[in-house]
Amino acid sequence: MKKKFDKKVSSISRRDFVGGTLIGSGVALLSALAPRWATAKGGANLPPEFPQSIAAPLNTLDASWTGPGGVGSYAKANGNTHDVVNAAHTFRNRDFDTQLANAEATGEHFDLVIVGAGFAGISAAYTYLKSKPEARILILENHAMFGGEARQNEFEVDGYRLWGPQGSNGAVWPLDGAKKIGMYSDLWAELDLPTELEWQEASNSDLKIPKDIYSPMHLTWEETDLGWFHDETGMAVNPWSNRFRDVPLDDKTKNDLIWMELYRQPQEREDWAQWLDSMTYKEFMKNEMGIDNEFIDEYLNPFAAAMGCGLGTDVISAYQAFNFIQPGVNQYGRQFGIGDPTDYVYLASFPGGNTGILRHLVHRIIPNVFGDAESLTEIISNPVNFAALDGAAQAVKMRLSSLVVNVHHEGPAESAEKVQITYLNDEKMHQVTADRVVMAGQQHLNKRVVTDLPEAYRAAMDEFKHSPMLTVNVALRNWKFMDNMGVASVRWFGDNMGGWFTSLRKQMVLDGEEPMPLDPEKPTVLTLYNSFCTPGLPLHEQTVAARMQLFSLSYADVENEIRSQFTKMFGPGGFDADRDIAGITLNRQGHAYLVTPPGFFFGKDGNPPPSDVIRKPHGRIAFAHSELMGYQMWEGAAHEGDRAAKQMLQI
């Protein structure tokens, strides 16, 4: 096996923020209207007004907020950049209405327009094109790069090319296990992705290093050399192995942690799924497991949020906790007949996360988008040929940095023959028409963009609440300090915004080569998935508080916090921030995860689940997004995109 890389080429607290900025501002801010919404604006087919949760325009951010984006094709698309956030909030504030009324028709008509170039949107294009290869398809994406959250950061450090995921990261592996738990997509085989995988082994280190970043957060802590860091006691290595001897916890909390892992006999009942969806995860832990412990909540909240729940135990449905294999509720897998998934599956990650899968899909619908790429490595790592995205003769066109602001039928939805789509690109409004549309974005945008929605759809879309996530990739010149301290993964505790967990991970071997080094003397990337849980607030207010925290942080704030936190944790191992950190890239996702409260999955008060309403086409418009599954995984996004495309093929 060749090693490709040998070819050298002041602390801010969450409590301080919430107490001083959100809650301290008073309830009057909640449900207030934005200042510039007071006067109705001219123009037809405008959306209804939606009350904002915070009276803040949030459309004057600049490059100092975004920070550096690394190198390569993704350098100007690190998460929701200031350009993306400013444009989206200007639309939300209704400041585009005058321009909308004066939009210029391009004269273009398409068989299908897809709004959103994430997994759902690209999958919809792929499915539609398989059935109608002669179709003319336009994909509109508001970011400067396709992929949704399946994008990557790239770095050049001391002659090595490094990658890190911006968000979406991990395919359930092995494939037989993925099929067993219903987390498999036929796209894996159709795209000729590998059916067997090999991972690199570390050089010059005896550390136990995991294959992915999520499992060592808690699921399989035994698969890594894990450190727990507290300010007052420093780093405790492998605390589970010695009953938390070296961590500052009382005996009850230590026993609760152990019981959390040993709990094996939940109530047996036929309606277990609906029953779990009738309570929060915190209620399940308290009433069924007998755990009512503030530290356990603190321990689980960022883990549950990062895994995909978005927020913590106090607001998420216990059934959602089951979906993401949280302690205690995961035992219902045995009743469901799948056992404990942590015993036989984990997440397989390409160097840049699920970007590797997404790029294979884009390659199928726009073959020259990565030049002459043919091999697995070339498709994953070749630069994007942006000129190929909107070629005159190709079946699928893609326009980036194109914010769709209005979609409606030309006439009554039940009898219209066309749909009109208006989008902002290069500070100008453009208008195209299509026979069909797939809205492949989240519901907080769909309810504003599709202006002729029936009230039932809009009410269902209102049920979708989203939490933010800040994914940070830290490029290091070496990780000798971790090797010196005997830790491959680290969890730290405290009321700060400098993260909570990070880990080394083995890289997937691609075409017989290791894409990045795994040697303490050589560079690597550490990824941090940072959530913004604020226990005690109701769900809606908590999602708003979380976004306000995210938007309040400049790049410099986060950079300084991480440098400080790493110095505290790793200083005893020889870490020096100025010497060892080569770069830090932030990827903000303002609406990263759907947060599902009790009743979301099976409905409540006699009403159907909101996803059931939204999955029905509205005239010539279908909706597709992973959140309609209730959980956001790439496999679910592909399923929803495929379903929506097939619905449109029937029209």
C-alpha cells in the first residue's frame, strides 16, 4: 500500500451570552416583527408575512465574521458565509420585494427546476435524468458550491494536502449492517462506490485511533484512547476503564454514568415507538432509567445534538434519541429486531466527509465537472470545473450563488401548465419557467419561497424547527502532544464556546493510497462539531437563542477560544498554539439540524405527522429534504430526492 502523502507537495461562556443578550433583552423580542416588514410592498405573488423571533435584520455581516476558507474549490464556501447569510436574511426581511416585481425573464424553460444542490436535489436530478435522459434540468443553489452540508475544507500544510468535513460526515458501514437498520441507499451500488473498505494504520504511534469521529463521542468509547479534560484536574485518560477515578465527579454521578451504560430492560410494549415519541428523552431517563442528574444532561446534550438531534435531552423526542442510538433508548433495537447497532455498524468517512459520495453523484449528472476524473481518488480530489456547470448543450445545468426567492404556479395549482421561478444572482433578479419543480431545501425557506402554498402545507412546515451547528476544522502541523498525553480522542467540560470534543481518525485508503498522513510528526486535521444547547428554554426559543449565539461570534472570537482551550488541554503534552496550529476554518450552518419534539414522528392531537402532508405534491411542485425523514442522514436525503423526482415524472 502506497502512502500518497509521501509525495510531498478571553473565554466567552454560553451562559454569559444567553443571560446578557437574549433572555436579558426581555420577552418583547420574541415574536416581534422585523423593522422593515411594517409596510407592505408592491408586486404580485409575494409570500405572507412571517413574524421573526428576534427583531434583528442580520444582513450586514462581513468577511471578518466568515474567516478564511482554506484552499481549493471550497475556499469561498465554508458553511453559511457572510454573503449567504446576508442575502438570505435580506430576503427574509422582505427587502427584495421591489426587485422581485421587476425581475427579468431569461426566456428559458426547463422540464424540471430543482431548488437546492444538496443530496436531495442532486438525487432528484439523477433519478429524473435516468428516466428522461433528454430532459432539460436546471439546479439552483444559493451557496458558492454545491453539496449542501456535504462540502469539505481543504488545507495545504507543510507540503501535505489535508481535508476536513464541513458538516455531513459518515455512511453507515458495513453495508449489510446499513441494510439491516434501514440506512442504506441503492445509490451506493449505482455509483460504483467500494463494497469493501480499508483504513490506514498509524505510523510511529501506539495510540488506539478510531475510524470515525462520532463513535468515540460516546457510542464506542472503548474503541479509542479517550481523554476527559476538566480545568481543575486536567486530562484523565480512559476514564471508563477505571470507574472515573481521575475525574472530579461525585459517586452518584459516577454510578449514574455506569448505570446509563448497563441499562438493558426497558418496558416491553407493542407501541414502543409511539410511546417514545410521546415524551422527551430527559423524561425517559428520569422516569424509566431513574437518572435525574444535571451532569448527565451536560454530558449527553452536545453528543445528542452533534449526532443529529440538534439540541439536547430536554426538548428532543425520546424516539429521536432512539434513532441516534442514545443510551437507554437504544435498547429498543432489540425489541425492534435489530439488536444494538453499536455492536455491528459505524460510520465510514471519506477524507472530506460525505462530500466524497456527493461528488460521485454530481459526476454522474455533469460528467466533466471534475475534468477527466475516472478513479475514486480523482472524483473526490480533482478541482471543480466551474465552467462545466452551466454549459449551453448539457442536459443538467447548475447555477451557484443563486438564491431562489419566489416560486409559484402560473394560474391555479390544480390546472396550471407551468411554474415560475425567480432567483437572485449577481445582484439581479432572473426569472425562468418549468414544467415541474422540486424544492429540495428546508421548510423554513419553502414556506416563504413557494407563495401559492395551501395553508395546510404552511402549517405543516411551521412544525419544522432547526438548530444551528458550528463545524470547526483545525489544521495542525503535528499531533505529537496528543501522542505524548496518550489520547486520540478528547472530551472537555465547561461553560465555554471552544467546543466539547475532537478526535483523530483513521483515513479510508483510496485506490491503494492513504490520502493523508497518520503520524504524530506530520500534519492532520481535527474536526469539532459544536452545538448551542440552552437547557430550560422551550424548543422554539432555544433554537432562536442557539442561532443568536452562532451569529454573535466572529471568526476571531472562535479562533481565540480554540487556541485557549487547546493550550489548556494539550499544553502539558508540549502543544504550542503559534507553532502547531496551521489554520482554523469555521463552517456555520444556521439551520443545520431539524429538532424533533415529542409527537413529531407519529402526529399529535389527531393530526398526521407534518412530513406526511409535505410529501404530497402541490400541483407541479414536490418537496424533498432529509428532514422529512425526521433525521438528517445522506441516505434519507437521497431517498427523499428519488421519491420527489418520481412524483414529478408522473405529471
